[in-house]
Amino acid sequence: MRSFSVKKYKGRPDRYRSDDEKNCYAFLDALMIPYERFVYDHYPDGDEAAVLDDIVGVKTIKNLIFRTQNKSEFYFIIMPGDKEFDKKEFKRKMGLKKIAMATLDDLKILHTKKGSVGIIDLIYDKEHRFSVYIDEEIMRWPYFRFHPFFDDTLIRIRMDDLSKLVDEMGYQINIFG
């Protein structure tokens, strides 16, 4: 196994890799949401993911994006990384007949790609076609984590600030579980 290093920083980076990344930090700073950045040298796999969870102090989450067949509605679903998503139950509760995973083309709405999807990406959903669903277990955690458009970095914020962030983007958190 190759060595895995993680560095912790407070505040924004000195340089940005994209306008999307810059916009992420500018949005957090404008809302006066304190955050910590955890930057690692390669994407963790296997045991490294558990090490990263311990360092960040937040378990791995998964972000799933589903959509209706006609792409009129999108569902941004956030759940613990070790929990299985029950698609049938979600459809039943939502009164939906059919949903499908968002395509790579759909992810362009959020200026993101598979593997880097994070809650901050919703700043680009100008038409507010997404609904946010967060597993009830995550809502009990003291902290929340997300990628700032790049999967070699995690941002950690307090759970109270997650509600503020989502609200300022024009969404409400729907809790499920």
C-alpha cells in the first residue's frame, strides 16, 4: 500500500484550480461559515478511506443523484457511505413511478462529475430543479463533509452550518430514513 497523507487547513487555499472551486470558498466565506479543508495526495481506497474518516472526524457519505424520466425533477440524496439506498422505498414514498441515476450530462448542470459531487454544487442549479434529501443518521452528526469540486479535498463544516448553507442556496433539507 502506498503512503497516504492528509493535511488540514483552515480557510481557503492560496490558489484555485477552477472558478467553481473559487466560487465554493467565496460562498462559504460570504455566509461566514467556518470550515476546515482536508487535502490528500490521492483518492483513498480500502483502509485509507477509514483513515481519512478518522482524520476528518466524519464518516464517508455518498451523494446520489436521481432524476425523473423527463428530467423535470432531480433528487440529490445524501446518505452514509455504508448504507444501501432503497430505490423502491424512495419511489414509493415520493409517489414516483420511475427514476433513474443522473447521467454524466445531467451532472453538468451542477458543474460537477462523478466522484466529486457535493452539496455545494447546488449553487449552479439556477432553476432549482433539485430537491435535497439527507438520511436522518447524518443529521445527528456534529459535522458534515463535502468536496469543493475536486475529489482530493474535503471541506468539513458544522451540521448547524449545513442547514444555513442549504437554505442560502434556496433549498430545504428533506430528512428520510
